[in-house]
Amino acid sequence: MITEVLDRSIVLQEAMRIHEHLNLITGHGRGTHSAPPPVDGKDVTDILRKSILSELKKSVSPSTSSVGRGFKGPRTPALSNDAPYISSDPIISIVQSALELYLRDPNTPDSIEIPDGARPAVTAARIARKTANGRIFEKFSVTDIGWVSSVVAMGIRQFVNKHPFNSAAAPSVDMADRCRMIVVGDWGSGIPRAQHVGLTMRRHVNEALASGLECHVVHLGDVYYSGFEYEYRERFLPFWPVDVTQSDRVCSWCLNGNHDMYSGGYGYFDCLLADPRFARQNQSSFFRLANSHWQVLGLDTAWDDDGLKDPQAAWVREHVGSGQRKTVLMSHHQLFSVRENSPDVGKVLRKKLAHVLEADKIDMAVWGHEHRMMTYEPYEHVRFPRLIGHGGVPVWADDFSRSLPFPGRFQSEKWQGGGLNERFANMGFAVMDFDGPRILTTYYSEDGTADLEETIE
């Protein structure tokens, strides 16, 4: 990721320039070029305009978290334009993807530089320009706005005309009764700290292989900014903790996230799931792993955003209904949240899974989407709800003088500095060691130390 593309004011400035350019070439302005084909009756420029206006109305806030528990210091991050900006708006995310693609192209007139040095809290990559006083954030504007505009228009068309959903689940895979499962969420940023998380996970993969333990690695979804193919090839696949040479010995799995779908899901279905490490998914976005005691059901909650595309609900009922195995649900989106204030969070998912939830058939539910790690008290008919969404997105550390709202039970308090008065929450992942009827789960920070150990049974 590039510093300026994480700057909200620059992204919105360039989005407005892109809109102006597209407006001219489509005949909405004074230009004379022929218009590109409409998208389902809506012009690309109109879709972009609505997203820009919507984003301009929002107050600056870090990442997806909206609860007022963020770190409060001399500078309040919730109101700071220095907060790393990863938009939750699909169209603005496409603009960010297009800007990065443009800036990383060696044939474009604008270039980036990556200074040598220690691992930064966010990113060291930046536009190779400075003002007289040497400030990193200068008033940058893209030289070739037409280049970027064409990519944005393509991304919007893909977002509207998304990749077909594969309604067939991946073939069920048998797990050993003793095995290891490494789980990470929202990891696909490619920033140096996320790369380091990948290296730390790899040590746990290699440890399992050295001890003869079957190993699985699961990503809960989201490759940033909007799931373009180049983002999988440059930010995800090179740093995945399973080497290509280990494909036959280590099982890799990846759920679909909202950012994966922002450019229509083509990168997710046709690039990521085509990688040999993910071959067991059979290019399906939902899957089942099972042993004598447990089954893990991975769900796609992003093709229908924050929903559950059919036939997944019926598929869950089929596998949960009569068996004696305990069940772990994994998804990108939440069943509920103590951080996001909307009552609609998880509403569709809970409704579609009401039959199995109300029958108390779900023992553990694991999700990402919020860029934190949190354990919860039993809630919404789930004995062990868990949030593991802190794999790769830089967010402000919370103010730990405030208690967690119910049903929150535990959240790591580790953080690291990123500059004057800046505290970034540590990233991390979880290792689930299945041992017959119980799972020893250890939540690791990016520095390799354990934040919490617990036994699920």
C-alpha cells in the first residue's frame, strides 16, 4: 500500500477528478467522445458521483469500527485525517485500487519510492515527490487521469455485473482428530506488518509439519482495496504462510469478504481459488471440514453483502441437523457486534441460520470484518463467539480504560507506536489445535507472543 492512497483527502480529490474526466468523455460535459456502455441502466459516472457525495458526508473515522472506544490522546484519531484510510464504500475502494495500480506501473509518469529501514506501523511506500519542507503528504494529483479513470470504470462495471456464484459447496474434506488450524482475518493488505504476520503463521505451519501434525490455514476474507487480480498476486499470494511446495501437505482455505467482492469477485474466484494451494475448495466459496468430533463450516457472507447466498443455509441445516459432531461456523461477516452500532449487523445471517442457532447447534462461530481480536460471552445461541479480524489492517488501539460492552469478554491490549501520539493495535491470528473432543486455541500477536489461551469443548 502507498502512503498517499491511504490519505482520505487525496483519494477523494482524485475521485472527483476521475468523475470530472468520465463526465467529459461520456458526453455529460463538453467532451465529444462516445459514451461507454451503461451499467444496468446506470451510468458509471452517476454511480461514482453518489459514492463521492456519500463519502464526503461522513466524518473521518478509522477503518470499519464505529464504537467510541478508540484511543483518546492529545490527538483524537476518530477525527484525524492521518488515520489510515481504507474505505468501506465499494466504489471509493475501486478508486484506491486504481490509484495503486497506476502508481506501481513503471510506464506511468508518477512513481513511488520505498525507503530502507525498520518495519513501519502502516507503510513506507510513498509518491516520489516532496515539498520544500520535506513533508511526506504533499498535494499530489495523478498526471494521467485518463489511465486511472478507465480502470475505475472497468471496476465499477465488474462490481455491478459480479462473478456468478458457485452454488456447489467444495467437496467435504476429512480432518484428523488431532490436527492444527491456523486462522487469520482481513489479512490481505500486503503492508510490511501483514507480511510479518504471514511469516509468524508460517512458523506454526512448519512446526506442525515437523511434528507430523495435519495442518490447515484459513483466511476469513478481504483483500484490499477491492479484490483486483493484481492485489491477490502482489499482496496475498506471495506472503501466504503456505508455500506452493507445501500444497500437498497443508490445506489452504479462503472465505469471501466484502472487499473481495468490490470489483465483482473475479479476482477471488478466478485468481485466488485457482492457485494450487486452494485447489481443495474447487473454486467454491463455502466448504466443510470434519473429523470424528468436530466439523468446520466455512460460509460465504459477501456475495450477498452481509448476507448468506442460497443454498448455504439449507446446506448448513443438512450438516448440522442430525449429527453428533460439534460445529464451528466460520464467516467473514459477524453474527453480531459490540463495535458497530447498526442493528442490521448480522441480521440476515442470524435469520437464515435461525433454525440451527435456536436449536443450540452452533458451538463456536469465528468471523472477521472488524479489524480486532475479541472473545465474547455465550450469545445469540453460540457458546463460543470469536472475532479474529486483526490480520493486516492498521487501526488505532482502543482506550482500555473503558470496559468492553457486553457480551465482550477479552480483547488484547497490545499496541505499537506509529508516530507522535499514535498507537496502533497489534495485528495477529489464532492457532486452533484440535485434540479429540476439545480445541486448544491460542491467540497470537504479530510479535509471536500469545495474547490468550483457551480450551473449547
